[in-house]
Amino acid sequence: MVDYHAANNQSSAGGVQTYMEQENDWDRDLLLDPAWEKQQRKTFTAWCNSHLRKAGTQIENIEEDFRDGLKLMLLLEVISGERLPKPERGKMRVHKINNVNKALDFIASKGVKLVSIGAEETSAKEGLLLWCQRKTAPYKNVNVQNFHISWKDGLAFNALIHRHRPDLIDYDSLRKDDPVTNLNNAFEVAEKHLDIPKMLDAEDIVNTARPDEKAIMTYVSSFYHAFSGAQKAETAANRICKVLAVNQENEQMMEDYEKLASDLLEWIRRTIPWLENRTQEKTVNDMQAKQEDFRDYRCVHKPPKVQEKCQLEISFNTLQTKLRLSNRPAFMPSEGRLVSDINGAWHTLEGAEKGYEEWILSEIRRLERLEHLAEKFHQKAAIHESWTDGKEAMLTQKDYETSTLSEVKALLRKHEAFESDLAAHQDRVEQIAAIAQELNELDYYDSASVNARCQKICDQWDVLGALTQSRKESLERTEKQLESIDELYLEYAKRAAPFNNWMEGAMEDLQDMFIVHNIEEIQGLITAHEQFKSTLTEANKEREAIQSIQAEVQKIAQSNGIKLSGANPYTTITPESIDSKWEKAMAMVPLRDNALQDELNKQNSNDTLRATFATQANTVGAYIQEKMEEIGRISIEMNGTLEDQLTNLKEYQKSIMSYMPEINKLEGYHQLIQEALIFDNQYTSYTMEHLRVGWEQLLTTIARTINEVENQILTRDAKGISQEQLYEYRASFNHFDKKRSGQMVSDDFRALLISTGNSLGDGEFARIMGIVDPNGTGAVTFQAFIDFMSTETTDTDTADQVIASFKILAADKNYITAEELRRELPPDQAEYCIARMAPYTGPDAVPGALDYMSFSTALYGESDL
């Protein structure tokens, strides 16, 4: 076998000359060989007919059938796809010559030379040979080096077919030593399945020492044209698959966003009514149970929703970036599911949260106050009811009717002492009524029983007043009969009554319930108690003076031989009762001391809790503020590749998340604060709510920054932007971002565009602002800037390109069929198109025709699916 390319590369001039002489000898022998001439005629006739049959005709004898120029002109029209000048239909020789000249002129107008072999033909030959070598390279026993001997065994023809249509050829079953079978197999398959007419017989090739080069080239070129169309269709199908894959991925992201947004909004919709429920409870314990439920909501149920909200915003931004990069219209979520709608609902939720927490604390305070007042009411009422016990019977007795004058006088004075005692109890009755009124105003749940008891006390008080006045009048009627009175008894009674009231008041104060919220309040109670204790010495002197009066009575009676009845006629207050109450009061003093000290210890403990919480809160607050400022600087001054930036940001995010135990520790302190009913903290300006919001904002900010870098990577890879370009964009943006806020106003953005070489008029700048700031906020972010720059400087798929690809698959028709889609595209994408394409209604429509044009424009938002 002669290697044509090897011969061309011979360094020896003699070798080249020898080879060329051999080639010339072969050509000369062929020109003298009648068989070669017959083969040439046969091949070219078959080639001509492969084109003429498209016009419904053919030739039999190439010399005769082209003589009048008519079929020659028709052949050129089929090959070129253009109309030639109108042929002359006359039978005269001049008409035939004119037609042939028209054909030759057309050929010359296309730059085709009809003589010799020029550089263009040589180049075309080498290009065809290279194509054959590339396509057959993987096949055994095939080594295409020329267009004659390399094709004799027929394997090269079969390899070309198998490379493009493996379903038509069982290449492994072919044998190199059976060239006739191989050639016939290839020629028959080509004619039957590839619409390539048979131009040569197997014997024409096998029985020739060196097959004709031009005949083989002609035959091979038919394979090239047949398969180049298939390659074009494959390229078109690949483009369509790529576009559809992007569209399907975007649609899935849209569905995921809609579902996540719907679920989050539904959770917010269900949660807000719970937070807005202001159903009051009857006791502090019931209200504290609500507080525990709220704490469980904040610490368990809400955090996952915070993450969902953050992920929702990230997914939305990523989707919009992908849509911009693929030249698709922006995604517009369903009504009510925009990011701004979700943010608005979230804001409403947090407002409801704040109101609910404030209401719970307010209710706990109110119920605590109510329970304290109710207990105080019942304590005072019990003391009063104990005092009034038996008083009605005493006031209604008729003892004065059988008493002596002295006894009556004694009864009158005794009654005066009782009136003094009654007046002293007036304040207690008024206090009881005032407390009942306050309980009513504060909507105490058991106001009915309080009112009933208070009414009973007031009614009884009125009866006692009436009875007192009635008995006084009765005694005064007999006062003239009373002549003597024991002044000592009277003095005793007058001094004993107020002292007895003082002791009762002191005992009541010593037993009084108290509620305080800070050290200052308990210290005030302790100071008041110490002041009370300082009066005990004087009180004891008064007690001893009263007891000395009784002793003096006994002394006078004994010295004058007076027999006493045993009881002071003017008072029921005995020395024994005074001593008994005094002892009880003195026993209550240390108990009160202990209670006040316990409360002081509790308030000191609460103050320690305040300080502990404040220390942690101030640390956490400073940390959040520092990290917020730090992430602001990082987002502006990021260095290194985008991948390095992304890695660093994720490590930074990980380091921030490692601070979560400090947040949880603070939550624990906050829980202790709430359980201790501590409502103020002078050691810090931070509240748990403030810090929770700050922490959530910090996590959201770092997540958004990571998402921005991911979108920049997506933009870079999709648009082919180099790392150097991104550095240049970032440096330019930072230069004009004077506030280092990550965004800039329109005037600074105009200066930035001018610095990148854009010459801007007002109209053009307004157009650009409409792209980078579609919502009219007046600010441009870095992401919007690089999206704009990448869109302006790179190419993307367009609706026209997709239409052109479908037109190739449809064989230049204005419609495509389901069968063609299933043949050319993968199954899932073929069915995707079939399900969405509208029926084609043009005048050339056939049953089942689909409109690929409207489908393609809809992919890019230029029409509706």
C-alpha cells in the first residue's frame, strides 16, 4: 500500500520524484483504461441522480442527457438551492449552447474553477481525508491514508456507517478477507437507510489494483454530507436539552420555593392567633404555665422556622441569579408569597411575640397583686370578724335594768370605752372595703365572694353602730342614778383600750404579707420594722403603767376592805389578756425579723441573678455587635479566589455557630430571671428579645454573604468571567462604595460605570438603573453590578437560537411532531416538550403538529406557555 502523506513528507527529492512518477504512471494507465472510464461515468451518473431525483427526474447517459443544458441547470439549482436564469426551450444548437453557458457562468460565479486542481480542491480533499481518519480511528483493521487503496476491503465504509449509526452495522462480524461482502453490505445499508444511492459496484473496487480516487471521493463525500446533517441535528438536540434542563431545574426550584413559602406562611398564620390570644387566667401558676409554653415556642419551635426563612431568601436569590444567567425572566412567586410578604408576615409574628410576652409578664404582675390583695382582705376580714363576735349580743342585753346606780354608771363608762374601741375599728372596716373595691377594679376572679364577705362586714358594722347608739341612749337615761365610779378602773379602761388596739395593730402589721421586687423595697420594710422595734421600750413602759393601775385598785380595795367582783366594770381587757398579747407580739418580732431577712437574702440572690445575666448579656451583645461590624467589613474587603472566600466564610460561619453555647447559657440565665419574677435590671441595657433579634440578624447576614459569593461563582462559571475580572469589578465597586456599606447610590454608580469605560447618556443610564435596581430603591448592590457586567459582556442562549435548533430537528419545517421529538431528545425531555407545546395551526399543519416557536419564546418569557 502506498502512503500518500508519508510520500509527501519524504525528505529526499529523489523519493518525492519517484513517488510522483509512480502516481503519474497510474493516472496515465487509468486514462487509457476503458474500465476506468466506465467506472467514472457510472459514479458521476449515480452522483448526479442522487440530486436530480429530488427534482423528480434522472439521467441515463451523461453525455447525451446534459447536452441541451436543461438538466445541467436543474442539477445546479438542486445543489445550490438557488434559482438560475430561465432556460431556453428551443431545439436549435444555439439554444443548447446558451443553456450550457448559463450553467457554466453560474458555476464560475460561485468561484469554482473548471480546469486543473487548485488549492481549494486540494484543501477540500485533505479536509475530507482528515474527517475520515478521525471517524474511523477507533476501528480495527482500518487505516485511511488515501482515497483509493485504503477503501478496497470495504471496512472503512462500514466503519463510517457504524460510527454514526451503530444500529445499522454489526461491525465485529465483518472480515478483512471478504472485501466484496463488506462493500456490498456498506453500499446496500447506505442506499436503504441513509438515502445514499449506490454509485459503484463492489467488483469495480475489488478487481482494480488501485480504485479510482475521484470516484471514491465522490462516494465518501455523500457519506460526509449525510452524516454532517445528523451531526447538525445532534448539536441542535444538545442545545435544546441544555436549555430544557435549565428550565426544568428552575421550575423545580420555583416549586420548592412556593412550597417552603406556603408552609412557612401557614405556620405564621396558625401561630399569630395563639400569640394574640389574651384569655386571662385566674392564678399566677396558670399564667406561669402559659409563660413556660411561650418559652418552649421561642427555644424549640421558632428556631427551625428562622432557618427556613433564611433558606427561603437564599433559595430565592439563587433562583433569580440562575434565571438572569440563563437569560430567563425573573421569578415572580404566587400572590402573597414574595420575600417581602414573608418578611412582612414575620414582622407581624415578632410584633405579636413581643406583645404576648409583655402581656404575660403584665398578667403575672396583676395576678400576683390580686392574690396578695385577696389574702390581705381575708386576713383583715378574719381579724375584724373575730373582734365583732359576740358584740351584738353584748349590745342588746338588758343588764342595766336590774343594776344598781353604781353598776349603771359602770355600764355607761364601759359603753363609752366600747365606743372608743368601735371608733378605733372604723379604719379597719374602711381598709377592708377599700381592698374589696380595688379587687373589683382589677377584675379579681373571685370578686363575688369578696364582695359578699365585705357586704356582710359592712352590714354588721351598721348594725353595731345602731345598737351602740341605742344602748348608749338607754344607759344615759339611767345615768342620773349613777353616783360613783372607780376612777382607777376608768383610767385603766381608757389606757388599756388604746394600748390593746396598738398591740392588735402591731400584731397585724407583724403578720402582714409583703411583696417586693428589689433590694430597695425590702430595705425600706426592714427600716420600718427597726423603727417599730425602737418603740417597744416605750410601749412596755405603758404596759407596766396600765398594770400598775390594776395593782393600785387591788391595793385600795384591800386597804379599805372593799370586796371586788373580780372584773373591771369598764372594760373586758384584763391584765392577763394584755400580757398574753404582749407575749405573742414579742414572739412575732423575731419571726418578722427572719421573714424580712429571708426576703433580703432572696433579693440579694435576685440581684446576683441580674448581675450574672447582665455580665453575659453585655458580653453577648458586644460579641454580636463586633461580628456584625466584622462581617460588614469582610463582605466588602474579601480577598483571594471566590472558592477561597467561600471556604473562609463557611469557616467564619462555623466559628460564629460555635458561640451558640453562650447564647444558650444566656437563655438559661433569662429563664432563671423570669422564674424569680425579676422585671428590671439596672446592670444592662440589653434585653433577651434584643439579643435574640441581634443573633438572628447575625446568622442571616453571614448566610446572605455566603449566598452572594455562591451566586458570584455561579455567575462566573456561567458567564465565563475570569478571576481577574471579578477582582477588577470588586476593586472598582469598593472604590466608589464610599460608605463601605456594600451598596451605593445612583451618582456613585454612574461614576463606577464611567470608570469601566461606559459612555452614558441620561437615557442609557436610566435603562441600566432599571436593570440593577428594578424596585427603585436608589441603591445598587455588588451582586446586581456583576450581574449587569456579565450580561453586557457575555453571550447567552436566546429564544432565536433554540428556535433554530428545533428547526434543524424538524427538517426545516415550521412545526415538529411528537415522533421527531422522541427520536431526537432523551425521553424525559421529549415528554416535557410534548406536554407543553401548543398545537401548530399554520396552513402547512399536519395532524399532531406541534408549535415549537411559541414554546421557545415562552422559555425566555417572551410569550406564555
